[in-house]
Amino acid sequence: MNKRYIPPIIVTSLLIIYMAVYFIFIASLLPHLWLKVFFTIIPVIFSMVLIYVLLQRIKEIKGGEENDLGKY
């Protein structure tokens, strides 16, 4: 594994872990099942978007573009 992949993977992992812990805590306080489901769907969708962005970033790094500002 290339060292350039480590920072985006760490940031994505920490964000997903933070969201999971936070929303599990929030869901445990909610009284109704439909509220729990609703507040669980939000972080799941957000986590999928984060993983998609991570994969895009890895493709950019593989393509040799390490600096995102080089596009502008």
C-alpha cells in the first residue's frame, strides 16, 4: 500500500466511526422505532458517500494527481 493512501483512509474511517457512535447514542435515546430507522438511514447514506469520495480520491492519487488544486 502506498503511503499517500493512508491519510484519506484514516480520515474517512474516523468520520464513519464518529457518525456510528454518535447516531447509535442518539438512536438509543429515541422512543419510537420509526425515528430510530430514520436517524439510522442518514448516517448510512452519508457513509456511502464518504466511501465513494474516498474511492475517487484513491483513483486521483493512482493517476498521479496528488494535489486537488491542480485542476483549478
